[in-house]
Amino acid sequence: MPAFRRPHRRIALPALTVLLAAFVLAACTGPGSVRTVRGGMSDPGPFVRDHLQYAGREGPVLVEVPVGAMGLTGQQLAPRVADIISGTVFGMTTQFTADRAAVQEPNWRIIFLFNNALNLRADEVCAGETRQNAERPSMNTLAVFCHRDRMYASVSGYAQNFGGVDDPAFSAYARQLVDELFPRNSDEMLRLGGWDD
């Protein structure tokens, strides 16, 4: 038995090392690499999802992009982002829009601030602050779920090298931010059939 285990370890350890190194490189480098961090002051996920469900009970939820990025103004970018994230919140059918007249609850909204200044807090975004990185454009992003000027949830994200708003990597990034903003919980996963293998 020991003779069998020893060769198995010799084969598995180098393979595991190579896979781990590849995973680390894929996560940290290259075009489209993405990192997101849920805000420490956010409400717990189930409560935030309840608020989102309430906000979208009679229509779409408002999306705001107060300043531009990727060569587009905020007004041009907001409807594109709303289309990208509509219907993507796990276990919900919530739709999003940039048209304030189309929403029943305009005080509830998601604000996406691209190229945000690194010292900007999420609660400041709800209050109307839009400081961006003045030195050079980046894809630092704050996504904040607000009711009036109160923050209910926030996510900060970072990504590299998008080819514009039509880049599939940008769509994946926006959806990942929303997925982190309204995180699924284990009860929902079990109620909806569990995790896919």
C-alpha cells in the first residue's frame, strides 16, 4: 500500500502545482481579468434581495451611470448597462432601465460609477458624489444599490482591457457586479434545485 501511494503523490503534486499556478495567473493577469469585493457596510444579501424585489414589484428598477466611460457619456452608457443586467439576478426576473419615467419606485436605483476615484466611498455615491480617477482611465467600478441617499449594498470591482461596451467581457463584468450586489443564499439555491455540478 505505501508503495502505491508514493508514486501517486509524485504524479499528483506537480499536476496540482501547475493547475494552481495557472489558476492564479488567470485570475490576476491578462485582458478582462476581474476582481469584485462586496462592500463591508452593505446589508446582508437576503435583505438586499428583498429590497430589490420590492423596488421591482411593479416594473423595472432604475440604473444610473452619472459619468461616462469607454468613450460614451453616462446617458449613453446607462441604457446599455440596464439591458446587459436585466433578468440576470439569480432566481429573480427583475428588469432594469435607464428611463426614470418607466419606473414605479425611482428612489430605488443602482448606480454604476466607472473609473471611480479610489478614495470614494459607496455611501458618497448614493449622495451624488461622482469623483473619477483623474490621472488615467481605469475600470475601477463602484456599483451601489441606493434608496434616495442611503446605501443598501455596494460592490467594488476592477477589470482590464475592455474593447468597449459591446465587448462580451464587459457584459460579463457588469453581470458579475450585479451578482455580487444581490448574492444568492443557500436556502434559495436549495429551493431552486441546488447547485449544478
